[in-house]
Amino acid sequence: MGVSFVSWPSSSSSRDHMSRARGEQSCSSTSLPLPSPLPPPPPPPPLLFPRAGIFGGLRRSGSGAQGLFTICRAQVRSTDFSMTERAWCCSLKIVQKRLPVLGWLPHYSLKWLQLDSIAGFTVGLTVVPQALAYAEVAGLPVQYGLYSSFMGCFVYFFLGTSRDVTLGPTAIMSLLVSFYALHQPAYAVLLAFLSGCIQLAMGILHLGFLLDFISLPVIKGFTSAASITIGFGQIKNLLGLQDIPQQFFLQVYYTFLRIGQTRVGDAVLGLICIVLLLLLKMMREQVPPLNQQVPPCVRLSRLIVWATATARNALVILFAGLIAYSFQVMGSQPFLLTGKTAEGLPPFQLPPFSLVTPNGTVPFHQMVQDMGAGLAVVPLMALLESITIAKTFASQNNYHIDSNQELLAIGITNLLGSFVSSYPVTGSFGRTAVNAQTGVCTPAGGLVTGVLVMLSLAYLTPLFYYIPKAALAAVIIMAVAPLFDAKIFWKVWHVKRMDMVPLCITFLLCFWEVQYGILAGTLVSGMILLYHVARPQIQQVSKGSVLILQPISGLHFPAVEALQETLFSQALAASLPCCTILDCTHVSSIDYTVMTGLGELLAEFRNHGVSLVFAKLQAPVLSDLLNADLKGFQYFSTLEEAENYLNEE
């Protein structure tokens, strides 16, 4: 737990670029517009004097001091111009790297606008009902889901390096917010602000490599446990149960304890919504791809079916809302409703650095202490989720992303989002998939999505009152179901059984506390990694009068003891000690502790009257060993030379 976006996609022929520069009116499914190429590097500054020599220059420019002054002045002007041009090119490259929008915007076309608008509108129909549902998961009023859904669309337009990714609330982030924000909007908004600051600092300091230490078994264990936690957490809304605790094990206990209090209306409506969502999802999977060779009426019908199935969340919420409204008009209400929602757009204001409660004011430092490990878990998991999604779709669609730029984009999104009452957001796999399948060409599709969310906040919030909680629960359950990967346990067992340890530890502990599961899984993965560093495999190439040993991996300070024990047991512990060659083909670096240990080995071999020599050393390693000035150190470029030397000795 990376890549540049300045040329998007990365290397393409100049002919492809010229076709786009002439206004090519199509959007490839596997490539994005290329930015204008940077000008070629300027030629080196001219020599102070022309090739004809100083005297030739004097003859052309005049004579004596006047001629020399003329030449020098001309050369200085030329050098200044060259340096200015080089500085300008460098500045342009930096600006394009930090503002990727400058790379594709000059080539934007009307065709791309059409495709981006369709994709943005389709994603908007998906994000509005999901945002309402995810706010329920986060334990916040439903409008906070929409507050969190539009800032990322606008920020990513300028800073994003993936055309497919959409930023907004997700099931995983909502679950983490419910753990660490204590179901308080003020805590959730402050968590977004602090997470954004941490993510922004990581992007500036290029600390994205820290995510590489979270292994795939840990990620899969966490997401699988989260899908069960989130899905089961919605059973209470699906059945109309109330007063169910948030802790998972207590939730399971009290849900079964109060199963007799199920509201029939909520249960029936929830099950109907799940069935409808499942049928519409299966319908979309069965729609064949659009083909220009089929009749227009067939293409139109397929497009209508695909659009209906893609917007299934919005349609199901609309269907449930109409039913609830009909019962309300008739004077009875068999469903638990979302209730009154704050109307209008959120105010642009500073995030809350304190919280006023009936018992007094909670200061900033106390709020930070209350969030605890969330200040590490939330920003790291947000970065991990978003960058993983971006890399996945970049690989599928044949373009590249810049991981550090993605850190900046997510950090600024959360930082600015906190000013409009957003809770932490990240990339959404489901909405990103919809975005890609709809044929989005650039991040401009996010502008349409953001505008649609803001229009919903401005004009539709009174209608949210009639949305049944059972319908939102059905949307959440169907959204998180794909996160559970049952096959991963079978695959890991057959491929690398040792990785089952962090996978199972993470999976089980996440039901207790999320941070304990992630931390324990990461620590176990780190211990497995460090074990292989501390106990490197040392292969015996041959044994005879001369023993040849070859470390299969690098040598670092935890491996010194294992290296010494191996050499002693195989070369010196026998009744007749033998000379040894250490084949360092795979050793790319060593540290001071290793060099000290090698010096001790050389002395031990001398005491036994045999030699230890080194072969096939890489240049950096050889340089370090020569600088260490080890007594008796001998090295050879090939094994044959080393063997011949020891045999002659």
C-alpha cells in the first residue's frame, strides 16, 4: 500500500495528438485527451565566443575593447533569454501537473460534452438516493449525505487525474463516521476538516507509499466485515424496529430479541424494494452493448432499458415515496418515514471547532480526543479506497493516474467540504463504474452531477419527508452486498495460506472495533514481511572443496544473525572447514550492521584457516564494502574467478 497524468493517457504518438488537436469529435473508450505537448528543451546556451575565435569575433564586431564588449553583451542577452524560456517551460509543466484540467480542457469537444452530460446526469440519479441512505449509515440527518456529495465533483474537475472516479459519501466512509463521529454532525464535519488536512499534508510530502503497507488480505477482510456490519445494521430499518444499539454484537442480539415487533408495512415494502433493485440490476447486466449495426428502434429500446436499470435506486425511492405519500393522504401511515429535512443549500462557514451541548461546551481538544484513532483510520482508508478505485479503472481503460495528485484532490475535497457541512468522502466504486459504463470522457461529468445534487438540495428537500426508511435500507443493502467477497478466503487458502492469518484477524476483529481490526491485520502483515527480511533464504549453489552460498533476497540488519548462523553451520561447523563464496547477485543494498557482521565473519573464517570471498557484487554494494575497509575482504566479478582463486590457494 502510482504515475504521471501530465500526458493523459501517458505515452501516445504525435499523430494521435495531432488528430485530437484538429478537433477530433469522438471519445475513445480507452483513452483520454492529450494535453498540448511541452516545447522541446531549449538548446544549451551558446558559447561565450563564436567558433571563429575571439579574434574573428573582434574583426566582425569591431576592434579592441569595443568589439569584445559587443560580443559579451549579445551573449548575455542570448543566455538570459534561454534561461527565461527554460524557467517558463518548467513553470508550465508544474502548473499542468498540479492542475490536470489544463491538460485536457483545450481539446474539449461538443461530443465529449454530450457524453459527459449523460454520464453526469446518470451518476446524479444514483448519488442522490445513495447519499440519503449513507447518511443513515453514518448516523446523521439525511441532508448531510447530500451536503457531502457535491464539493468533490467540483474539486475533482480541476485536480483529478482519473476521468472515471467520482468522489462522495460511500458505505465504508459512512460506517467509519458512525464509529468516530459519535452520531454528531459537528464531529463529522470536524473529522472531514482534519482528515482533509492530513490527506493534503500526505500529498505535499509524497507520503502515499504508506498505503502500500496495508496488504490486500487486510483490505479484503475489512471490506467484507464492513459489508456485513452495514448490511445487518439496516435490518432494523427494513423491519421497522426501533431502539437497536449500534455495536454489532449488541445489534445482532437485540434485533433477534425484538423480531416480534416487526412492522408489517416496513417489512413488505423493504422486501419489495430489494426484489425490484435485484431485478433491475439483473436486467442491466443482460442488456447487450449498443451496436450501430442494429436498427435504431432496437438501439433506442436497449438504451431505455439500460437507463432505467442504471437509475434503479432513484426509481425505487420514487416508487416508495409515492406509496408513502398516498397512505399519508388517506390518513394512515404504515411506514417509518425519513421525516422533516433541513431545506436549502448548506451555509458556507467554518467547521465547528467546539460544540455547545446542554451540559456545557466541548472544546476543540476534547473533540479531537473523542475522535481518537479515527484521525488516522478515516483519512488512510479514504485514500486507500479512492486510489485503489482510480488505479483499477485506469488499468481497465488504458490511462494513468498520479497517486500523489489524487492525495491532493481528496485532501482538498474534504478540507473544502467541511465548509459546507460535509462528512469525510472518498471515491465510490459503484458510481465510478456507472460513470465509466455511461461513456464519460473527462472529469467534467462531475460538474453535472454536482449541479444535480445542489438542485436537489435547493428544491426537493421537502419531498424527502415521505421517503420510507425501509426503502433507504433496501438501497444500502443492495449497495454493500458486492463488497463481501466470499471467494477471497478460498483463493488465499490455495495461493498463500500464511496470508489467511491477517485476513481472518482483520475480518473478525472489525466486528468488534474497526480500528482494532485494521491495526491488527496491518501489524500481522508487517510481522510476516519483517520475518522474511530477518530470515532471508540462503540457497546452497554447490558444495565440494568450495562452498557457494547465495542469498535469495537483500541483506538488512535483522538478517545478520541468520546469515552468520548459516555460514557457520554450513562452512565452519564441519570437521573440516571449507572455503566459501558468497554469491551476492540478488543483494542490492546493505547497511552498517550487515557490514559489521560480515567483518566478524571474515575474522571467524581466518581463525579457522579458510577464506570467505565475495562474487558478483553490485556496484553500490561493492562501493559500501570498500568504504568499510574490512580486513581480508576479497571480491571477484564471476564465480569462476572466485573458485579458481580458492582452488589455487
